[in-house]
Amino acid sequence: MTDKPIYVTQPALPPLEEFIPYLQQIWDNKILTNCGPFHQQLEQALADYLGVKYISLFANATLALVTALQALRITGDVITTPYSFVATAHSLKWNGIRPIFVDIDPKTCNLDPAAIEAAITPQTTAIMPVHVYGTPCDVDAIERIAENYNLKVIYDAAHAFGCKVNGKSLCSFGDISVVSFHATKVFNTFEGGAIICQDAKTKAHIDHLKNFGFVDETTVVAAGINGKMSEINAAFGMLQLKHVDAAIAKRAQVNKFYTERLRFVRGISLLQDNRNHDSNYSYFPILVEADYPISRDDLYNKFREQNIMARRYFYPLISEFPMYRGLPSANAGLLPNAKEISSRVLCLPLHPNLEDAELERIMSVIIACAKKHQHKRAARN
Ligand SMILES: Cc1ncc(COP(=O)(O)O)c(C=O)c1O
């Protein structure tokens, strides 16, 4: 009999009975969408929780990214990272913007500020960095570059819910930050996302854009989209918010377990660096180095054989997908760090429901591969 599957992530769900009163309220007031009472409550509650002023809820983060670019009227070329989930670059493409991929800093997996600066041309209008795994980008350097060259900054902060740098919410940087509340994220509303911006005028514009451009019953000011979060998602968010600190605390324990157990495994190096920021422990990436006895893909397959779904985030690079690979900036020779990390990275399962026995199962695969192959090596020598 095969063991129960262990997924790279699994949503944290509150007890079902806790959700019933929220549903009852929706049934009573019969407002299902269109920025109703739960939508408004969740905007306020998230602004308080995240320590930001202006937040606008969306049906998902991809729509929020597309809308953020519209709100700032971005055109031309935008510098971004190849080391992310495809939605980052897709949001540019949906706006007719050309992504310019530049290399990452191998220590953080985030855009390298020097590479950003070197790629700026007269066509560059903005930078779209990603706080990959919730690790902060070099926000100070990016701000300096943006100021010097008069560029907008739209952070894809899909992974960064609840992360802080020097006590400040990581979602509060740039002209705009976008967070995801997808089922796989630390804070989920089944599907969902939000734009965080810096002033009331921009928030009002974003609120119009996500509602077809409507300002009032008869006034449409832009070719907007339907990006609104529904009441059921917002109500669920209100409930989830009560549990999110406990979920992050459980994630921190798993993070600690892996860190302690893997620190001394030869050939496995850890990417997670929580020294300078408050992490949300959303992912646990490891790098399978050349001195580990088997390759990253072989280890990935060994996990699969044991019904453990570790994932190669992020492989392939976005710049390798067919709709981007013809771009001059997609040339792998220009992206050596991203290419190298992408070929070595493996994200281990990390979610609040993981049990000790499951963590031991995961560790035993890594240790067994290390030992078995070392024996083989020794026998050959
Ligand atoms: C970096 C990044 N950007 C954008 C998205 C898109 O978010 P959503 O699924 O909420 O549209 C995701 C993941 O889902 C992501 O990981």
C-alpha cells in the first residue's frame, strides 16, 4: 500500500461550523457581490492587519496585477524577473507591455538591483519585482533606481502576506504591491488577491477599474474589468484572519524542523534566510548541489515514488515558456543565476497541517538518497 500523499502545500481551513454564521449573514442580507458589507469589512481588517492604508480586494492576484498596470497607465518595457510564477509576466503581456527579464541575486532569488539598472533604456517605464518566497527584495536599492530614472515600481507581493522588513509591512513598498489569497497561499480566501497602493485617489481609480470602470450608475470612466472579490470569499477571509497567526506559527515550526535537520546534509543548501525580516514561512526551498549524490530531478522523482509532491518552484524559468523565449532578454546566457537556481531548487512540503510522521517521511527520502549513493560511491572507490 502506498502512503498517503503529502502535497507541497495544503490550505489551512477553520472548523466548518465557524463559517456557518457568516453564510447565514449573506443569506439574510442577500448581497452576494459588488463590494458589499463583507468586502468592505475585509478591506478594513486587512489594512489594520497588514499595517497599510489603502487596499482594494480582487477576485485573484492575476487580475490585480493586470489592473495595477492599468491604474498606473504603464506602457512600453517593464523590467521583471524570469524567476517567478508565470502570472507575473503574463500580467504585462495582457497589457501589451514587453517584459524585460533580468537576472536574480542568487542569495535571495530576487531581482539583482545592479542588473535592473544595467537594463534600463528610454523605453523602460517601470520595474515589476517579486518578493520570491516572501523574501524581501532590496527595496531601498529599487526605490533609489526608480527615483533616479523616474520609473514606477509594481511589486508582485503574491508570496509576501504578513512579511515585514525592519518592522514595516513588505506589502507597503513601491507605487503598488499585489498580494495573492489563492488557496495555496499563507492567507487564503479560496481565490483572491488585493492591490495595496499609496493614496486615496489611486485606490478610488483602482476601485473603478475593478468594477467595469463604473463610478456611479450612469458614469463609466475607463474600460474596466470585473475584478471584484465576492462576498463569500470576503466573508471567508474575515474568518481566516482569526486563524492566520496560528497557521504562520505552525509553519514556523516546520521551517525550524527542516532547518535543523537539513543544515548538515552534504549537498543540500538552504535558501531560507530569515535574519533580516519577519517571514511568513510560505515555502521551504532547498538547493540540490553538485555534491549531493543525485540530481535535483532524481530527488524530485524519488519523492514522487514515495507519494511526496515536492515542487520545482521555479522551473522552468518564465523566460523559457514559448510566449517569452523569443525575447532578446530571455537569452539564458544573460540570466546565469536564475538558470542555475532553477535547475537546483526544490520546494519541500510546508503547510500547517503537516504531522511529525510526515516530516520524518520527507526527511527519510533525503537522507536515504544521500546514504545509499554514498555507499555506492564508496564501493566503487
Ligand atoms: C509570484 C506570483 N504572482 C502571481 C500569482 C497569481 O496569483 P493568483 O493565483 O491569486 O492569481 C502567483 C500565484 O498564484 C504567484 O506565485
